[in-house]
Amino acid sequence: MMLTTPIPTLTLIVPDLNPALAGHGADNSHWPNLARLAGRGCVTPRVLDARSDSLHAAILDALHLRHVADKYPSAAVMCTGATNERAAGFWVRVQPIHFIAGLDRITTVVLRGAARMSPEERSSLEPTFAEHLQSTGLELHSLGNEWALRSAAPLQLQTVTPEFAAANPLAEILPRGADAGALRRLMTEMQMLLHEHPVNVRREGRATPVINAVWVHGEGMLSAVTPVSLPAGYGEDPFLRGIYRLHDQAVGAKPADAKELLTQLRGPAVAVIDAPNSESLETQWLAPLGRALLSGAISKLTVVFDEWQVSTERVDMFKLWRRERSPMEWAAC
């Protein structure tokens, strides 16, 4: 009996690109391949999660682990992925954000793309925070464009993501639990340390949103996970790499473009990529992946953004009667 090799499927996760989709350049002329995939396939909105940010929720969904998300607290998993060692202790993320004070509420702005904290800014801010934390019993750890705090003892704490905070009233978003008071005070103290820091003086000078606050979330400690066979994974995201490490499976390096990725696919795959604008996503990724769908090199392509998901199967590509659907039309789907 001859065994057949399954035709690969691909979930492509593209974080931080929703502003481009929702704003200028969302018509078909800027997104010809995406509009074609959306028109012939299926477009669905993604629901905002209080506990998992949009990227981590997308990864959990792609790996079919969303129903056990509590097993993968984001801070501890990210530290595992960053160090390739299982993170011990209780961890919480410290994410730089931008607060806008209004008449009746404070708006939380998640720093994306070019507005994210740079490695140089992190190096400049880190000594100030580390010195302040010396008497708290919490250890500060670098985590790319944010930080993590480690507590040897578990904390009684419930938090929400900055994305959820941005969409809800202040009374519903602040940390809760027996240990929340200390964390709230720490957030306020770190906000004061950020005020007029040289990092923010320089950010103001180049018209970039200042880092005037931090948001604490993603708390938890690792427990045993039920071993599962994961699809092939590609990317540098520490949360993705942390999940695979917890399952003793490897993650491939972030591919430069779709052509490189396609040469590696042998079955189901998940890739987290960087595509800062429509041109790079269209030319380097969607155009070759669309051709791969048509040729049968892959049988299904799912493109996941922060707020939207576009799924297209090979058979859909031959439904020529379906018109293109630009991102500005998705809200009407």
C-alpha cells in the first residue's frame, strides 16, 4: 500500500499590520493579492481576549491550544522561548505603553511598529527600573521590546492585556487580586520614573509617542502540559518558541520570504513573520503563496492579522465569479 504525503497547509500570522489595513491604502490597488484571497475565501473578525493579546491568541488558535490557554501564561512562556530554558517561578509581563489622558478616562495606546521601544531605549531605561525594584523582591528581566518581572512566590493577581484595556473603562481594566495593590503602586511609580526621562525627550523630538507608562499583564507560572504533536513552526517570536520548547519540539528560523518558506513545507505549518507594510506583505508573501495555492503546492492558506483572519482553500481560487474584497469592505462581511 502506497502512503501519500499530505499537501501542506499554512497559517501565516502577521502582527501589527491592522493600522495599515484600516487606514490609508486599504483599497484593492494596494492589496490586490489580499483582496483576491479575501474575496474567494472567507474573512472573519477576531474577538478581543482579555487574557491573551492578539498575537498570542493567534498562535494558540493556530496550534489548537486556545482551550488550554491557562497552561501557557504569556510572561513565563515568553521567558522560556527567549532563554530556551523552562522558566521557573511566577512571571508577569511589563509592557511599555502610551497613556492619553482625557476628560473622563485614560486611553491606553499599544506601541506598535516603529513606535515600539527600541533595544537602545530599553538599555537606557533598564538601570533606572532595576534600581527601583531592588526592595520589592521582584527581578527585572529583559524580554525584547518589553520586560518581565519574576517573583519566587506565586502572586494572587488577575490582569488584562493592553489591547483589552484600550477598549474598556479604567475601572474594568486595573489589576485585581490580593497582590494587585502592590502591582498598581509599582505601575504608578514606574510611570513617574518615565516622566521626562531622556528616552522620552528624544522620542518627543522625533514625534514618536512617548513611553509614559507600563502595563503589567500575562501573569502566571508554568505547570505540566499534555504532550501534543505541533505543526511545523517558523519564526522568532518568543511566545511561539516557548510553546514549542515546552513540548520539546523545535522551531525553524524566521524565513526571509514565502519562497524560502515554501521549500521547507511538508505538512501543516505555522509561521509568524514581520511585514511592516502592504508592499512587503503583497510582493514577498501573498503573491507567491497565492500561486502556491493555485498550483496545489499548498492546499489551504490562513492569514491572521490582529483583528481579522482570511482563510482560503485551493478550490476557492477557482471560484472566478467571486469579486475581490478589499480590507475596507471587511467590516461589512
